[in-house]
Amino acid sequence: MISRLIEKIQKTKAPICVGLDPMLSYIPAQVLDRAFEEKGQNPEGAAEAVWQFNKAIVDATWDLIPSVKPQIAMYEQFGIPGLMAYEKTVRYCQEKGLVVIGDAKRGDIGSTSAAYATGHLGSVKIGEKEFPAFNTDMVTVNPYLGTDGVKPFVDACNQFDKGIFVLVKTSNPSSGEFQDRKIDGRPLYELVADKVMEWGAGSMDGEWSNVGAVVGATYPAMIAELRGLMPRTFFLVPGYGAQGGTAEDLKLAFDKDGLGAIVNSSRGIIAAYKKDTYAKFGAEHFAEASRQAVMDMIADIGSVL
Amino acid sequence: MISRLIEKIQKTKAPICVGLDPMLSYIPAQVLDRAFEEKGQNPEGAAEAVWQFNKAIVDATWDLIPSVKPQIAMYEQFGIPGLMAYEKTVRYCQEKGLVVIGDAKRGDIGSTSAAYATGHLGSVKIGEKEFPAFNTDMVTVNPYLGTDGVKPFVDACNQFDKGIFVLVKTSNPSSGEFQDRKIDGRPLYELVADKVMEWGAGSMDGEWSNVGAVVGATYPAMIAELRGLMPRTFFLVPGYGAQGGTAEDLKLAFDKDGLGAIVNSSRGIIAAYKKDTYAKFGAEHFAEASRQAVMDMIADIGSVL
């Protein structure tokens, strides 16, 4: 799977993914109103608005980008209708040829992680037939439970040609509370990085492993250090834009060929029309504002590679 | 919420919860066949079987127990129909008066954790109305992202009178890989324990905090240590039975009044009819086997308190 992602990155010259993390407050009134009229002002209506919003943004950007990253929490908050919108979004993006990274941060004890891996990357056997569920191309994984919690996801990568990104150093302000604490002189995130390389060694897909790492754009020194430590591990880099990470901050996530990372932006793209820079598009043309924001992000990141 | 759980524990004299983690392989043929006939041999049929299986076990045990812990991964693997069975199970158990602990192990950066907290403990605002989604009474939370990833769940506890159990020391074989590593001479799980107490200090509900901890039954020495360290933190203790933890192992999770912990058993209860001890019930009477297994578990744990 990672080789497919890289191929698409090279084709689009855009090492980015668009974070499809819709909050109701991002969705323009005309989209909300239409959805509420059709389905009611309830979770079904909200989920319809989310789906229509996503679809418009995907339609306006898919030819420029290799991948999207829907954050499942934003759908889960609406319960079943929300998760149906998640599934619909995943399918639609895949039809458009995009690599879909499900940002689910799942992780549990072995047998339970196996169920998550089945639900998000694989397929469940019922009788003699296999049924995929959410069937994203890649998914994010939480490492706190250790090897037996991550291994089922790695197995799913190998069995179904999928990929994962394991949380190593996250982009949020509190990420250092545990992740930066020193163990035998090295921060915890480095120990996690060691394990990620170990887990991914048997999952090479060309030059890179299908087992990648999440490394936040908001901690540039650590990005550089982790890039050196993990030469064959692809990075998913959240935190660009709205969270404060700049292109200069994250250039060290890339190798000398400009490969090795995919940078996510969510709010900065999908709610672009709300920013002064793109205000001229107006709420009516929110998807065009997103397209312009994608082009600007590609240029911004391209300028440092 | 924790005071409600404690009240129910005292009434039933059973500090246990039944883990509703159905695998298809646990479900007797007659339940599977009927569900497949009705809904097809597909995820809808599997989800129907899961629901019917859960309902039978709940009907056979609800009067003996204070709580259940459905593991959402086991439902998520079937996609939307599976999650509908999860929701149906949660609602049914709540109608029976049980405290429902959603074992979801969610955790993300602040704004995303807020969406998870909304989906699992709170309600989402659409227009002027609030809509709950999965609406479990308590939920498990992963601490790897630190305070800003956990805080939204604590806020939801305070706003909606709910509870959480934060992963401190998990029951699985690899849990020590990161959790046991020493930081300034103390294992990581102790640092997490410190934070859990800090997060929970503003969420006292009687003698105990609504912010609890997951502490695995498979590591008795650590249970004892953590009980001492966290005097007002309620423990959710997985790992009893099938995973190897014994009543003797986990008695140190309780305080001198026999309070302070709730012990989970999943396979050992819901698939009891498959064990030699309960084989006499036969697959036809699987729910009665579960009832007997619950009574035996209560007696076993009662014997050490």
C-alpha cells in the first residue's frame, strides 16, 4: 500500500493529505439547511450535511492530492448515521482513486486489536464468505499496549496489502507528558520508534515499510531526529497549519529525494473559506476555497523540498 | 456515576462486570442459524446473532450483576450492522438497570477527544437540540496523548455524570514493553497513575472519583502497588479467568471494605458452555451456563474479600 501512496504522491507532486474532519461549525449554512430540510435537524440530517460537505471538497480537490484522512471521531459523535457518512466518504474517496487513511487511533489487547484490524483494514469471515467493513487503505494505531496490541494490524497490512501509521510523537500540546519522558536516557517516543521499525521490518513494500509513524509537525527537532532514526519508515505528519506547524518545521520529515512523509491539514483546507485569505470565495464557494488552499499548501511544502 | 456503580455492587454483592465481547465462534449454532435465516449469512445476520446472544446472556444474568462491559471492537468488525448491535446492547442493558462500560479505549488530541467524549458519553448539539449517540455510562480511555487528550472525557464525566477508566497497566502479555519502563526510577504506569489522580481530583462522586483506572489482573504485584498509590481511584480489572488472573491475584485491587474495583470476565462467562465445567448445560442452554459461571465468579471473588 505504501508504494501506491508514494506513486500517487510522485504523480501529484503533493506529499499531503486532506483531513476530512468536519465539525458542524465548518459546514456552510446552505449545505446544513438543505440536509436538515431533507433528513431533519437530527443526527441523520447532520450526517447528510457532513457527507455533502465532504463530497463537495473531494470533488474540488481529488485531482490535486494523493490521499485523504477522515478522522472517525468526528463521525462517531453522531452515532450510527455519522458512521454511515464515514463509510460513504471512505468509499467515495476510494472511487476517486485516493488513498484513504482512517484516523482511528485504535489499539487494544491482541484478540481485540485483531477485531479492529478486521473492521478497518481487513474483512470478517461469516460462513464461507469474507465481508469488509470500513475497509480503509491505512489506519492510525495507538502503541500504548505494546507488540501484541499492534501485531494484528501489521498482520492485516501483510494479508490485505494495507498500511498503518503508529503514534510515535503526536502533535498536541500535552504529547510530551509521557512521550518525551526519558527511559535509559532516551525519550519514550524513541523506544516506540524502535518498536515501529521492528514491527515494520517484515512489511516492506518497495523502499518503505507499510508500517509508518505519526510524527507531529509541531515538534521540528524531534521530526529531524526521528527521520534519522527511522530511515525506511514513512511519516504521517499532522499539525501543519491550524495547529501551528510550518513548512520549514516539517521539511526534515522528508529525505533527500523529497519522500518519506505525508503532511495532513484538516481545518486549514476544509474550512479555508472561513479564513481571511480565502474570504473572497465566500461560503457559497467553500469547495473552491478548499481547492485554492490545497494548491497553496502544495506550493508551500514544495518550496522547502 | 461511580457512586451508582458502587451502590449496585453493594446491592448485588458482586464487584464484577460481564464482558459482552461476542466472537462468532462463541455463539451457538442454533442462534447463528436463526439469525442467518432471518437476515442472511452476512454482516446483518452476524450482528443479529450477536444481539440475540447478548440478550440471552443479559436476560440470564442481569439480576446478579451491577454492570456489563461491551468491547466495541467486536462490533466494529462487522461495520455499521455491528455498531447497531452495540447500540442495541447498550440500550437493553441500561433498561435492565445495568451500568454499561463501553470498552472503546479512545484517545486523541483535544478537539478530537472531545468528539469521542460526545459520541460515547455525551450528546451532540444539532440546532437547539442535544442528541446522545452511543451514550454509555462509562468508557475506557487511552492516555498516550497526555492531558489534552483525556481532559474532554473528564469534562464529559462532570457535565453528564458519567465515568471513565483510563488505561494505566493493561492485562496483556506485552503491556510491560512501554508501561513498565522506568522514568526517574518509576515505571511509566505510575506516572500515568499520578496523572489519573490529577485528572480525577475534580470529579469526586462520593468517596471515589468518576475518573478510574484500568489495572490488569495478570500483574498482581502492580495491582497492590497501584491500590496504595491511588486510594480514591476505582479500578476496572480485566484479565480474570481466561487471561490467567485469579481471585487471589486481584484481591489487592480492593480496599479493606471490599470496595475499589470491578473485575471483568468476558470469555469465561459468555462462552462458559464451551468449558468442561459447564459442558453439562449444552449449547442449547448456553445462557444458563453463563448464569452459573457468574455465580461461581462472584463466589470465587467473594472468597478472597
